Amino acid sequence: MKTMENNNTTSILASTIISRDRFNYLKTLFHQAPLSDSAIRELKTLAKKFDPKMAKWMDENKELC
């Protein structure tokens, strides 16, 4: 049973790392150039988890997104 728990923990950790990397990538692109609507939606979703201040700013300043 312990091996199964370790596998679940490892997969959750890997998923979180991948999500954070994707968030950082989209955030970098956001600061450099306009993003597509789908990329903006993905960035907002990830920002809610990794950078709530940014998510709040994006909600308050929709005209800049």
C-alpha cells in the first residue's frame, strides 16, 4: 500500500510542477505580447492557483487582457 501512496504523491507533485511551469510560461508571454483568448483563460485559471493577486488584477482589468 505504501508504494501506491508514494506513486499518487509523486504524480500529484509532477502535475503541480508541470502546471506551475505552464503558468510561468504563459505569464512570460502575457508580459511580452497579446495572448489568444484560450491562452488568457488558461492563464487566469492557473493564476487563481499560483498567483491570486494576478488573477484578481486580470479580473479587474479585463480591457488589458
